[in-house]
Amino acid sequence: MTVVGLDLGGTKIAAGVFDGEKLLSKVVLPTPKEGGKRVVEALREAVAQAEARAGTRAEAIGLGTPGPLDLQEGIIRFTPNIPGLVDFPIRRLLEEATGRPVHLENDANAAALAEHHLGAAKGETSSLFLTVSTGIGGGVVLGGKVLRGERGQGGELGHITLLPGGPVCGCGLEGCLEALAAGRALEREASYAYHRKVDTKELFQLFQEGEAKAERILLQAARYVGMGLASLVKAFDPGAVVVGGGLALNAPAPYWEALEGAYRHYLRGWEAPPLRRALLGEDAGLLGAALTAYLEVEHGSR
């Protein structure tokens, strides 16, 4: 059975056609800044291009999307980083646009599912996954299934509050882990500190050059990530903790040293699960979305 995995992000849409674990083709398109129904159009186009490259028509589509979500109704309640997706019936609209069944999952939950079954947490009975990129998301997998919670709001790990009264997050609240340590947070802090626009790529370069402000900004963010992970371990006690996402995986070694130092500091007196880097890279979301479709079609549940 072939399926299309779709990974909807704040800046890009990735589509991949899978035959089992084999990736037949992959397409990446920008996420429309207008949001709303333009996102559905872009998703449909990504599916069409990926299928054309693979030379096949997939039987089902798995979509990993930011949330929180109403999974029963197939609705995006809101997305912190994409406009026009409030109470948005994404599943119905995408099914109408593609003519295929669409199986929905939170994007970070999808990546967590992939890392659990195929990546850094393979073989564990439970795992916690955190992705640090433009935003911060995550997921908890117990017994091979994603923990969604009673209302489908589980796994929003980037929106735990670490600093009451801190910077305002895209979700509208303040002091979230995402508002303190995601890519946009780093760019905000760096642009303020240097009195000009600084993106994460330049921030990493400034850090490598030994610039003091860049070091303070980057390592402070890493410590927030470690602190957040320690708090989550106390709540879920997973078999392993996996960290991925473009920002974290591309960060220099001192970032990881600061992250792990904070993680272990805030778990003093507790048994710390092993902390691992994600293995599936940027394809984790695609693989997880495809897995979601496979598991739904074959078993009717994740």
C-alpha cells in the first residue's frame, strides 16, 4: 500500500510518497503566508507533485499539522504560527481537494511516532519526543500509541509555562517554552541585542566566532529546553527522551552540553531517562504522517 505523508509547518510543506518505509519521492513547498484555504491548495499541489514524481497514486494521506486539533471532527482549533486556521475543517477540505481519505495527527505527535517506531526510541515501550525548530512541539508515545489526552490536546509540550510573565508566545499566553527557546525566540532576542535583524543561521555563526551576546542567547535557550524536558520527565517517566528539530540538530556542541546540563540539574534525585538525538532528521514528520495513515487503514487506531 502506498500513502502520502504530509508535514505542514510554519514555513514549509513537505510531501512524501511512501511504500512501507521506503520513500519514493519528496516535494517541499513554501507554506502560504496568507494561511486559510491557500494552505489547502498548497497541500493539494504538494500531493500532486509528489505522486507525479513517484509515478503512482497513493491510497490514503496522512497529515501532520500544528494544533491543538479536534481529531474526531478533523478540525484545526488554531495554529500559533500559521494564520487563518482557527476552527478550520482541514480534513474535509483536503479530502475534497484530493479525493482520498485523510488521516490527521498533530505534527509533533507524528514525528514522535516515527522516532518511537523507527528512530532513536526504537525498541522502547515509551518515549518522549521534543522538536526544537521554528516553534517547539512534542509528543509522548506509550505502548506504541501517541498520548492524545481526553480532548486531543495532549502533547503540546512547547506550550508548558516556564517563565510566568515572560515573552508572549504565538499561542497568546506568556512564558511558554516555545516563546523562550524556539527559532523565532532566538531571532527575537538576537535582533534586539544587535539592533538589527539576525536569523538563527547568523546567530550560530556569531556564536562560532566567540561573540558573547550570541553565546548568552543560545546557551540560555538550551538551558530552557533542558529545564522543560526535566519537568516533562517528572510527569511522564518515559523510557527515553529524544530531541530533534532543525534548530537543535544543527546547533553547535556547547548548545547540547548546556541542554543536557540543565536536564540533569533539574532531575537531581530522580532517575534520568537516556537523552538522545533524533535519528530521522527532517523526514520524521513525513514518516510519522505516513505511519498515521498506515495504522489507521490497517488497524483503525494508532
